[in-house]
Amino acid sequence: MSAKQAAGNLDGLRWFKSSHSGSDGGDCVEVAAAVDAVYVRDSKTAGGGPLLRVGRGEWAAFVAAAAA
């Protein structure tokens, strides 16, 4: 899988947390889909921490492998 740190204006992204995440705000990741990529961030540093940018094809392969 290839990934690189995100750059540019990402203010319009809509972030989602897994439905398996607890409501107590524990250790979670959030994802947001853009036209050309999927972005991943740590929910504890939302808005101020680093983002991981993954191509949509690579993300689909990751999700399929995780589901298997």
C-alpha cells in the first residue's frame, strides 16, 4: 500500500468514526473520502494532527483484506 502525508486545503472533508468505536472518546481513527483519496486521522488529534492520504484503490484493497 502506498501512502503519503496529506497537504493542501482539506477543510471540506466529512470525517467518520467507526460504529464500533465507544462513546467514551477512546482511541479511534477517523476517515474521510475525497474524490481521489481517502484520508485517515487519529481522533485524539482531529483538526491539528497529521493525516494519512491513501489512494482510493489502495483503501478498497485494505478494507477488503480487513473484512476477509
